[in-house]
Amino acid sequence: SQQGEEDPQALSIQEGENATMNCSYKTSINNLQWYRQNSGRGLVHLILIRSNEREKHSGRLRVTLDTSKKSSSLLITASRAADTASYFCATQGGSSNTGKLIFGQGTTLQVKP
Amino acid sequence: GAVVSQHPSRVICKSGTSVKIECRSLDFQATTMFWYRQFPKKSLMLMATSNEGSKATYEQGVEKDKFLINHASLTLSTLTVTSAHPEDSSFYICSAETSGRSYEQYFGPGTRLTVT
């Protein structure tokens, strides 16, 4: 079952602007991960944030996690046309402690040159 | 490192036939592999968890007799779509988990199945 809700579903910005995507989930987790998918391709792992972490950075990416609100955000700074893709959050773990990932609905990002 | 391949990348088959999709971990051993299905412009839906040498665990609503999963070795899992119908047309993606590090999964490039 899909437990992640992402918003917005679609986002269109100009190159150089920042893009923020949000993800909410319902159950307890061990970690939350963000993935990127170009059209018709596989997934690329972007960043993982553990349940005891609040913020993480990787290059132009910044991820926050608020376990009290069961939500996460992904910020892409100084966006580029090449950032155009779909972005998914995925939660892992929790009480069942399995490795399976439960994906959110995704945000489609378009960065206009 | 940590490369996962899928074969074929695209397949077109006729209704009623069966199609096998392979997922291989090329440079690591994967005790667990996962199979996902993705409809156009939609998210990934987990179909089943495949453990080497044992039966796959299917998610609720996934027909185990229709989607046969075999994980015969630490580097290979196969998904067979039996008696395919047009509604089975979809993008199928596998991922592999490295042994002992359950939070790291590596995804294959996906297989586009079209049933005519």
C-alpha cells in the first residue's frame, strides 16, 4: 500500500529558482529516502535521512524530517533544466523492520531554461 | 559498484502468452530483491519481496499465480507474468538489497511490458 502523500503533484519553475517538495507518511519509520526518476527510466537514490535526524544536505539538496508531523521536505536549490524529473519519497522500516520501501505518489518537477 | 540490471528492457507480447523478466545484481550478492510495478505517471507499487531460496512474499492484492517470482541465486530473481493480458502492460522495476544493510537498495532500470 502507498503510505506517502506528496505535494505538490506537479511543479513548474524557472532555472535558478528553488524547488520544494513535501512528503507525508502515516506509520513509524526507520528512515525516509528520496529518489529521482527521469521519464521511462529507473530510480536514482538521492538521499536518506534516518528517523533520528532532522536535516541532511547533499550538494544542492536539502532534506528535512519531522517525525512528530510525519512529514519530510526536499529542497533543490538553484535548479537546472537537468533537474526536470519525477521525485519520490519512500519510507522504510518501522515496527515490521523489513527492508521494503513504501513510495509516495511523487512530484513531477519541470525546470524551464 | 552496486549495479542492478534488468532484462529485457522492453518486451511486447500477445495476450495469453507468458513473459519472464530477469533482475540481476552484477557486483554484489542480494539476499533480498523487490519487485515493483509502475503505471504511467504513477508511483511505484510494491508487488512482492523475494528472498533467495525461499518463497516470495506478495503484497495484498497481488496474484501470486499470475506473477511468479523465483529467486534461485544470490544474484538473480525472475518475475514471470503468466497468461498476460493488456491490463498487465506496465513498467516493472526490481531492486536489490545488499546483505546485512537493509537500508540500501539499488534499483534496476526497469522493463516496459506491452501486451497486445
